Amino acid sequence: MARRINLVPPSERARTTTNVGMLGLVAGVIIVLFGLGLAYYLLSNTLDDRKKELEDVKRETQQVVAQVASLRQYEDLAADREATEELVQGVYASRTLVADLLDAMSLVVPENVWLDNLNLTTADPGTTVDAGGRATTGSSDSKLSLSGSTYSFEDVAQLLVRLQLISSLSDIDLGNAASASQDATVKSFSITAVVQRPENMDIPLPLSQVEVEGL
């Protein structure tokens, strides 16, 4: 076998050298590209998770809105019931107990006094009243007017005094008192008074006595 001889002078022969700078640059580019790819992958996964969470929140919000809409009718019913109960409480608080008033009058009217006429007008139960029981808005005060006969003016005065014992009556006024035209021994009279709300009306109506049906 023939031996190979390199005829190129030793000074002209090419020498193999390593370019360290270029190698570092290439490695750096590769690392940067890998980092960018990894960051894009991680951020893409995070974005997908956030989108799913957003969809879940939107779905839950729609469910809550639907529940609120379905419960609003019960809120309206509760408001109507509260308004009705307040109305009933107001009527209860401002009502006039006619039976109690007449019962009290039957106890104070003397036996020698007989009534010919008795009129009682009461304020609207929904009317606002002041501390004295008089109406402040709406209809007029509750009033009592009566006329009758007895045998003397002293009996009339006694009747006036006894009527003042009834706590629900105030401003008791003697309209007139005179002898009857047919019989001088009989004295006729007329009396007016303001009917106040009884003191026990300040006690609110127990809600157990109020029954409000939902519409």
C-alpha cells in the first residue's frame, strides 16, 4: 500500500479551532427560545384555567339572579303583609269602644234622669289622634250629644259631674237646661262632649290576633 504524503507546507496547513463566543451565543439563543416556549405554555394553561373559572362564575351569577327573581314575589308579599298589619294596628289603636262608653254611661246616669235622644259620632279609625284622643287629620273629633229630662236643675248638675267621671269623655258642655213647656216640674236639658280614645288603646294589638292571608 502506497503511503500518503501531505505536500502542503506545514505553515499553510489549516488548524481546527473552537469559536467559544459563537458557541455561547447559540446556546444562549436556544435557552431563551426554550424559556419563551415554556412561559407561553404555562401562561396558556393559566389563561385556560381563568377562562373556565370565569365561565363558572357567570353560570353561578345567572343562577343567583334567577333565584333572586323567583324570591322577589315573596318579598313583595312580605311587604304587603307588613303594610296590612300596620293598617290593622292603626285601626285597632284609634278605634272607639262604643260598648264600653255606653256601659260607663249606664253606671253614672242617675235613676231620676231619662234620656230622650243620644247621638254618638266617632272619628275614622284610620284618623291620626293626638295625646288627648282628638283627631288631628282626616275626619272630625268623636262627639257625643244627648238630651233628656229630669226633675230639677240640681239633677242636671249632678249628671254633668258624673259624666266627668268617664275617662273617655272630655269638654263636657251643657247646651241648655229649661223647664218643659207641658210640665214645669220637668226640666229638659242637652249636653255635648268630646269622646277621647281610651287609655288602653295605647297598647298595640297582639300580632297573634292579626291573620293576614298571602295573595
